[in-house]
Amino acid sequence: MELTYELHELDRAVEHILQNTKSRTLLFYGEMGAGKTTLIKELARALGVQDAVSSPTFSLVNHYESDQGAVYHFDFYRIESDIEALDIGFEDYLDSGDWNFIEWPQKVGKLLSEDHQKVHIRVASENSRVLNLS
């Protein structure tokens, strides 16, 4: 399911994801600078997160409360092995039933199941992105 959107239309992308996701665990794929963190910030806001959402690059995971329960934002860009994810209890987060937004999921691919929603973001131009759910 593909959607092209302008950067000022993030709400369209968020609505598309929330209406079409098959899972509360979303795996965000895209090159550096594609807009993964920006999109996650908007998703968290749409779910009712009141706190400022930021990338957990160094802490690996940030926890937020929303109108729909807990939201966990993972950024695995800097990890070296699956063991680092296991050390923070990653599998427990996946089993929680809460929202899990995961950047750089390919770094922990062995720990993920096929039933999670993949969100691919591709830069189409300076101001537009192509979103594909698979």
C-alpha cells in the first residue's frame, strides 16, 4: 500500500498508517534523513502523546504515555548485536501489546516476527516522500 506525501502533509501519512496497520509494532525502514523519526513523532502525537518525542539514539528506547496506552520508540542505528536489544528486554516490549515504533529494525531482524507492520520510507524529492506498508 503506497502513499506519496509532501512533508507538510505528515498528517495524511499518519492517518494512512493508523488506518492500514495490521500490528501495533511498526518497523521503520529508510535511509538516513528519510524522515523516520519525524513520522514517528507525528504518529505519537496522533495517539495522544503529550510529551516531546525525540530519537532514542543513545538510550535505545524512549517510553511515552498516550491516550491509547504506552508507546515505545526504539532506535537501533548504533547497536552492534541483537544482544544489546535483548539486554533492554526488547522481547518483552514486543509481547506487551503496546505501540512499538522501531527505527533500523534490520539491526535486530532475528528478533522480529513476520506479523509486524513494515513501513518503508523513500525520499522522492526534497519535499516529498513515498510511504509503503508491507
